[in-house]
Amino acid sequence: MTKRERDHGGGLDAAIARFGGERIGWIDLSTGINPHPYPLKTLPADCWTALPDKNALADLIAAARAFWQVPEGVGLMAASGASALIAQIPRLAARGTVYIPGPTYNEHAAAFRAADWRLTDAAPAEAQVVVHPNNPDGKTWTAETLPCPDAALTIIDESFCDVAPMQSLISLSARPGTLVLKSFGKFWGLAGLRLGFIAGDPALIARLKDAVGPWAVSGPALHVGAAALADVEWARDTRARLAEDAARLDAQMQIAGARMLGGTTLFRLYEVDDAAAWQTRLARHRIWSRVFPYNPRWLRLGLPHALHWPRVAVALA
């Protein structure tokens, strides 16, 4: 795989090796993970010691159906992160051509290449993948603007859509050959929990369940996920806070000389004169950011924790 295909945010260990310091002293803004995670409650002891319970899985799925308003009759499953599902999806259909409008999250292309699909630069294609809203520019799609209306396999990645639920295309999950991905770790800020969901064509969901095998979700993830998905008040308040913080970051970055390009309220994409130089400048203040090998002027920042705004202001001054 090329560097472009596998390039990601994170990688704080590499930043520390290059610029020094210790992990506890760094602010990682290179990802789009909510810096104020869902508050963890006391978990039953047996969720750590027993095999994941079927009733707990049923509770999680019921909470997910309600939270995302999954249409009746649509298949829904959970797994250990959306990336685990992305790796399996290309094996659900016969190899052919796949169109993935980019630049975008590169694990989709990597998964299809690994399954011997051929990536094409334009529609039409046998399969299509759209990231909605897109990472890194925040572009959104509608049912009418999907690039390959006749594709046999359609994947809609809504990993960042929980900040704007009214834009969700979950209703399209009722279409044959369509799958909608949902990430838990980003909006709820618990990426280490490793929990993701996929809704869509029941026949495809059944094959995915066979592919990932039993106990695809850990006991702690079952309990935390069910509680978080049922907490609609926390979700509502979180959306409001993220919107305020995104506007605050935009204002600071624009004063510092960056131009706002797009993003979501979990991450912001800016155009700067030299993204690598900006990354180095921030890193000297122990703040890690995201740059892109395919565009030397793009800089992406996640949102700081409430305690970290003063350090960000100093770094940008």
C-alpha cells in the first residue's frame, strides 16, 4: 500500500520521537475524536470476565436502532470498530470496479484493493463508497447526488454524521445492496472502546455477521454503547458544545492567518501557506496536527479539550 492510502491522524509516538516530550504533555488534535468523552459509569464485573452476553448485545442493537432511526426490516450489526467492517465489505460482492470520490478516508480504498477490486476515477462502477460528511473537507451527499445510482453495492460511511443527524442518509439503508456505516468512537469520544455499526441490506448484514464471527463486541463495549446511545440529552448538549468550540477554533485560526475550507464540528480543515511548517510550529508547543501528503497547504485540527484552549492560543499567537 502507498503512503497516501494508509495515511492517518494520530501517530503521537512519532511526533514525540521527533519533537520530544512525553505523551501526557501533548495535545493530540490530529484526529476528529470528541475531546470530552461520554462519562463512563461503573460496569458490572462480569462484563470483563464472561463471554459477551446475547441479551446485552440485543440491548445495544435496540438502542442503536432507536438512536439512528434505522428503518424497519433493515439489518443492523455491531462490531469492534467501523474499520473492522470496512475491511470485510469488499468481499460481499463479486470483484469489479469501485468508485470512491476523494480525497477521503483511505481505508476504504485499501480494503477494496486488498480484495482485488479495481479503483476507478469516475462513475459508473459496480460499487461506490461515499463518506458523508467527508473526511477531511466535510462534503455531504444526498440521495440524488450519489455518483453511481446503478451501483450494485453502495457504502455510505457516516462515521462523522452524528454531529448533524438531520443530514443522515440512514433511510437509504432500506435499498438493496446498500450499507450505512456508523462509528461510535468519534462522537462519543471513546475510540479506544472499539465499537462500530453497520445497517443495510439484511442479506449483506447476515454475511458480515458470518465473516466477523461470534463475540464481535466486547462485554464492556456492549454496556457502554447501550447506555450512551440511550442518552439523547447528552448527545443534544454535545452537539451544541461542539458547534461553539468549532466556531471558536475557526476564529483563532483565521486571526493566525489560516483560511477555513470545511470540515465538521469534530474537525476543521484549513488552508495555510505551508502545512508542514504549521505542523512543526504547533508541535514545538506539544500540539499535534494533521497534514496531508497530497496537499501541502491543507492542515486539519480536531477540537481542543476545555483545559487546552490557552495553550492553543499561545501556539497560534
